[in-house]
Amino acid sequence: MKKVAFLAGTSGLIGMQLLHQLIKDTGYDVIISVGRRKLALKHEKLVQVEGDMGRILDWDLEEKLRAEDIGGLMFPLWEALENHKLEIHAFCTLGTTIKKAGSQAKFKEVDHDFVVGFAAWAKKLGASRFLVVSAMGADPQSKIFYNKVKGETEEDLKVIPFEYLGIFRPSLLLGHRSEFRFGEEMAKIFMKPLVWFKLTRNVRPIYDYQVAKAMIHHANQVKSVKVEVISSGDMQSF
């Protein structure tokens, strides 16, 4: 066992693509998915732990792994984590909308507090690299609440001393969501021709699997920078 992926936001559009690609990637021995609830999915490489994401820094991962254990199979994993014998990459695709969250405060809790909390938890357990999905308009000084929160999240992540922080800023996402978003669907109708004609790389919509592939690619590259912002255009080739 050499490399482990922590993953938060697994049930979302990019998160599900990321999970499937990490499972297929022979470079990762184990994927530990964390969230409020488990997915109806089983695989020999996948370990799912659940709990209150707002209190993730209080989680006892050993206890949670033991709860999932069958015949002591989790012991080598916990021993390797405890003794820092693994290379750990953490991937975060957590995100919601104000409408779904119910208020700006609840939105910020998910898109800022849960993301930063997951990053701090991953770092405490030995993660060296953190890859996060942000937004194209992220800016802590923005007057648009959504973009402001995304920008503040990016800034707070930079404080956590990872060896590498990859910030991914996709444009409008294409894929199959579990819920219907009227505004997004209308935007796709008008924006999708930009994909067909390969126009305006940074603005045209991007597929969920392209973002996921880009995250895994950058997680495994030798980097000369500690913080890198990856634009939607840069992800289009994956």
C-alpha cells in the first residue's frame, strides 16, 4: 500500500466522476470517501466513512475505520496512516447552491467551512497535496456572494501548509446531475455550441469528467509551485 486518496463531495457531479476514475487508477491503492452519508456503492478499493462534516476535526478516523472493518482488513490501513507511511492526496468537490442550501449562511457553511475543515483534517492525517474545485469567478473582494465565498475559501486554503494546493476553476459544468437546475439547463442550451465549435476555451462549458481527469493529472505531476490555479481552458484538453 503506497498511495491513498481522500475524497469529499463524492455524491456530486464531479465527485462521482472523480471516484470512478480514482478506482480505475492503479496508482491509488485506497480511496477514503468522507461525507454526511454513504453512497450505495461498493468496491474493494473504496472505504466510506460518514459523520457531521461540520465537526470533522473531532472525528476519530481509527474508530470509524474499525466500524467498517471485516476481519481486521482495515488494520494495515490505519497503521500505515498513523505512522505516516502513505502518500496521501486529498480531493475536494464539495459545493451546493444557495437555493438548495436554503440560505446564504448555509451555503457558506458547505462551500467554505466544510471545505476548509476537510482540508485541515486531511493535513492533520498527513495529506501532502490538496486538489479543490472552486469557481471561475472566485474573488474574495467580489460583490457577488457566491464568488466572494469561493474566493475566501481559496484564500483560507492557502494558509494550510500543503506541499501543493491545486485550485480548479471550471466554467459551466456539463454532466448528469441528480437534481434539475433550471438556470443551468438554460445556460447549457445557449453555451453548448461553444463546445461544438471549440470556441473561447476559458468560457465554454466543460464536462465533469474533464475536471476529474485534470485533478488526478495535476495531483501526480512534479510541481515547482506550492499553489496553482488551473483555469477551465487548461482543463479542456483532458
